[in-house]
Amino acid sequence: MDQQNYNACITANISPKEAFEGISHVSEWWATNFEGRAKNLNDVFTVRFGETFVTFKIVEMVTNKKIVWQVIDCHLPWLDDKSEWKGTKIAWETSTENNLTQISMTHIGLVPEIECYTDCEKGWNFYVKESLAKLLTEHKGLPDTSKNSR
């Protein structure tokens, strides 16, 4: 994978199955304003933060090893190109070593050259490295609960 794409890795003392189960519970680590399903191939789901929304379709799945979400629609009102994420993909992959599972998230297409990179990098750092990690290790994430914020 191109190293320019945003990437975050976390490690937890859980199984790959538990990792993917946690990732699929998007409303428990990313945004409580969530519609749809995020568990199986061809599932479609939307996360909302006020005016901002992103709709994904699961386009690839290898059980407990890899899942890929493709952005099929979005509205990012603070950007000049409000559909900047459309067509980008988020790939989740796991590997295990010494009974630990490493979860790698790569946002393919989120590169330093695009307008939202700096803000989106900060957001993903929080939601993956803090909120998802907390959900996987403590069973309680830190999702956005507001209905009107970006």
C-alpha cells in the first residue's frame, strides 16, 4: 500500500474476531448518529455529524482478516470539495503475534495533498487510536454523541 495514505495501528490482547466485532460496532467508537449495518459484505451504513455525513459500502471481506469500506457518498461542508472522500476506501486488517492482535486501518485516498488531510488525520487519530482502542480493551469507546457538530 502507498505509504502516503493515512494509516493507524493499534494492538490489543483480543482475538481477530473480537477486533472485527468491535470495528463493526461503529456507533460505539465513531458516531452514535449511525444508520445501517457495518458487518457483512455489501452492507451499507452512514455516519453523521450534523450536516456532515459519510456513507460506506463494504466492498471486500476476508473473515477476521480484512474488511474494506468504500465511500459511496459524503457531504463534508467545511471543505471546498464537499465530496472529497467519495471513492476513497478504508481498509481494516489484522495480524497476530504472541496472543496480541494488531489492527491496521488505512484510509486509501486520504493523502497529505488533499484539503482535509490535517483535520481528518487528527480525527482518525482520536477515533481509531483512542476511541476504538478503548472499546476493544475496556468495552467502552468514546464516540461522537452530538447531533449538530462537525
